[in-house]
Amino acid sequence: MKSIEEINKIKKKDNIIDGIMKTNGLYCLVARPKVGKSLLALQIANSLANNKPFLGHDVTPTPVFYINTELSETQLKARIDQTKYNFPKNTLFFAEKDKNHSLCIRDDLLLDIRDFAEEHKGKFIIIDMLCGIDYGNYYDINSYKDMAEVIIPKYKDLIKEYNLTFLLVHHLSKNGTSLGSTAIEGFVDGTFYLKDSGFNSYTLTIINRDFERKELNLKLNDNLIFELAKEDNSELDYNISLFLRYVIKMKECIFTPSKIVSELNMQITPTRFGRLLNDNLDKLKQEGIFIEQCRTATARNYKAIFINPMTINTDDN
């Protein structure tokens, strides 16, 4: 039994990235192939190694151990050169898969993790990719039992023993969920979903147990670094532009945000699209799209009508 005075003395958990990652946590970064998972993981490493904000969020600096099953040392150096990252001495450590052996978390790699934590005081490890590691036992990534009994406990034990935070990089399946999602997402503290929204635009959705959900609109610059997309009040949001073209084609439609997001395959949540819609009503009117609520006995729908702006307020000659 503890008194409220004792509870009040408990210090808040430190964060690796404020509002995004806590210390001693287990996180997963997922995206479809070639979207930019490794680029984003390396960007996180750069922020932590150099004590630089990550997408506007302050960090707690720490050395980073980047364990990669796909990139070679040469490829990593080329990527660092292109991004123009500058890692100070002993802030980034790297391990790649041997030509004849997979990375095994029970052998030399386990010793490397111990040295990283104890000698270099490192707190953050990236596993890129989750499926490329040999855990010493056969497992099926889509098996809840295998993930719960073989994979997750290994990371939990390392977190507890060495006060580490892990970021596991993983693939999204064709239907937009992470492979083995039921098991992985059920055990990790948070998941980062990186999606390509088209036109060099990306959406990073962050869902975790300790912080509120975040949805960040990103752009990839010429140096392959993700940046927060700047709001341009002179142009319509990409998703609103999709909606505009749809209504112009249909002339008139009744819809809900969920239906439109699904039908147009938008990389955005229905709730956020609803807010975007309300924020852009005046701009849509300028383009000839008029929105009104259309309530029924069972649902709250919207009705959109397109009237060619060229025919509005013109006199017959």
C-alpha cells in the first residue's frame, strides 16, 4: 500500500522523443516497400545523435545502434552522404548481416548490444528489418503465439536489462496493415505508420499508449529528409483536391467522410478529412462546390453540388 504522497514523488518517465516515444519502450515503424522506412529510421537516429528536434519534437540525446539486415556499410555511408548527416564520434554504431550468416540476437549481436548499452551508454536501437533477425527459434511472423512467446519477450528482456528503447522496422501488408499486426501492434508501445500520399507527400500516423495520436503531413526534400509540410493557404489540400475533382465529375452526391475516404482511397482518417472539409468550405465555393448537411433518420450525411463558377452571377446577353 502506498500513500498519495509517495505516489506524487514518482518521477515522470523520460522521453526519447517528447510526445512520441518514452524511454524503455518498444515501437514499430511500418510502411510498404520503397516508401521510406529506412530513411525515416536514419532521420530519427540523426536527431538523437545530434540532439536535434525530430519533426518539431524535442529529443533526449543518446548514441544509436542501427542494426540493418538490408543495407551494407557502403550503402549506409552513401545514404549518410546524400542526407548530409554528420554523426559525432561514438554516436552511431552499425551492424549488418554477414554474407554467410544472418544476424543472430543470441550470439555476437547480443554482445554488441551489451557493449553498446554498458560501454557507450546507448539507449536507442533500430532493428531494420524485424524479419531479418535470427532469434534462435523458428517463428511465423503472422502467428500471434510465435510473436508472443518467441520474439517480443526477447526485446522486453533486453529493454529491462539494459534500459533500452527499440524501434522495429517492418512491412505493411497489401491491405494496409503490418504483417503479423495482431501480435505486433498488441505488444508494442506505439506504431508509426508511414504512407505515401502521392506527389512527394507522405502521412506519418503515430499511435501509442502514452501520448495522443498524431498525424503529420510530410514532404521528402532533395536530400531525402522528411520535413513537415508547410500549410499553403493559397492551394487546396491534396485530399480536398481529390474530393473536388470527384464532385465535379459526379455533379451531385450525398456522402459521409468515411465513405469518401474509402471510395477515393485517401491516405487520411475520416475524422481529419471532415475537419479539412469544414476548413475549406469557402475555397470549395470558389471552385463551384457547395456543401450542406443532409440529415436522415439514421445518419448525418453531407450533400455536395457542383455549379460551374462561370455560370454564376452572369447576365444573359
